Amino acid sequence: MRRRTLAGIGSLAAGAVAAGSAVALTLTDEPRVSAAQVTGATTGRSAKPGDFDGDHRADLVVKRYRPGGTGQISVLYGGKGGLGAPVTFSKETPGVPGQGSASDRFGDSLAVGDLDGDGFAEVVAGAAGTRLGKTERAGAVTVLYGTRKGLTAKGARSVDLSLAGAPARPQKHELFGSSVLVQDLNGDGTGDLVIAGYGRTYPDLPSSIGAVYYFPGGKGGPLLKGAFAITPRTLNVKGFWRIAETLMP
Ligand SMILES: [Ca+2]
Ligand SMILES: [Ca+2]
């Protein structure tokens, strides 16, 4: 494994260290499929490569946008002849928690990585416009697990701030899940989940500053145990800052 220093999420790691956690200031490149191995793939918001079925061939997850429709993502599996037919998931797919709506923006942010350490990559799909109970646009993130047979909706989980043990409570218009990232930040070999809440506000600070949430990977991951929030208080900043605009590996 090759180690490199943090670039895009330097402030995240710096904040995490300030919070007294074990997050290191280096990232580890895991030997997983690179974007370059999937011709024409991008690492932008709408398409991500990963190995969801563990056959060491690159697969691809892409966002499907339908104006006025509920969000969808499609997985295309890599094979000898290139990528196969798309298999589509949405909140209507049996096993996927929650109800789909045009405003929840399921799949608008995407991340890929092995969060439970079984060697199969998961897909993390943000749905930042999700309503939690009566809290409009609080936001939620769906984790779909990789298996030997590929990505499955079975056992899919919602990671959101309404969960018991979450590091903060849901907030109206927070847009939790506006940006998502899977990266092994604590160096234990399993990917950790980082989620931005672009619109988080604070009573004593102007405008929406945002927040970043960290959920460690591990057996059964992502885990609530060891999860924490990075806020203006963590970073000791006052006044107008944005701390959750985008997350970059
Ligand atoms: Ca996995
Ligand atoms: Ca880890």
C-alpha cells in the first residue's frame, strides 16, 4: 500500500484530530479498481467504479436522472466483453429503506468502498432531500452492500441522524448526504464513511455553515459506535465558513 498526504479533506482530518479521535493525517491507497481501468468512467458525482461482486473486474455505478421522477442508480458489471446490462436500484426497490420521492434526490451523491471489510465494495447513495418524520430535507444516505452475486438491496441500510446513537439530531434543510465519501481514514484497512450536511446551521453563527459526519467502517459497518460530527466548534471557527461543500478523496 502506498501512503499519501491529505489534500482535499485536510480540514476534515485536522478537525478530527482536534476532536481527539484516532484519525490520521495520511490516507492509504487500497488496491482496488482504479477509475482508469474503466474506459470513459469519471470519478465525478454521477459515476463511480468499484468491484461489487469481488471478481476483480471493475464494475460501475451511475446515477440515473429522470426529471420529476424518483432518483435511481444503475450498476453495470464488468465482464470479458466489457460492461454488462444495467441493474437499477431506487428507494422503491424491495429491501431499500424509506420511500422514494422526486425531492429526496436519491443517488445525487455517490461513493463506493468496502465498509464492512468483506472484500466486496458497497455503494453509498445520498438522498439529501429526504424528509425524516416531519423534518423536511433533513437528508439520509443509503448503503447497498456488495456480495459475491453483486450489489444487493437485501440488508440495505439508511444512515441518517434519526438513528439512535447518531452524533447529532436531524435538522430541517440540513441536506445530510449532500456529499459522501468512503475512505479508510483510521488506517484499519476498512473504508470509513464520511457524510456532509451542507445546510447545517448553528444558532450562534450566521448562515448555513454545514457539518461533516464520520462513521467508522468495520464488521457490520458503517458503525454508529465511534461516529462523530465535525462542526465549527470542533474546528474552532467563528463567523462565515463553509465546512461541508464537497468531500474529495
Ligand atoms: Ca463490503
Ligand atoms: Ca477504517
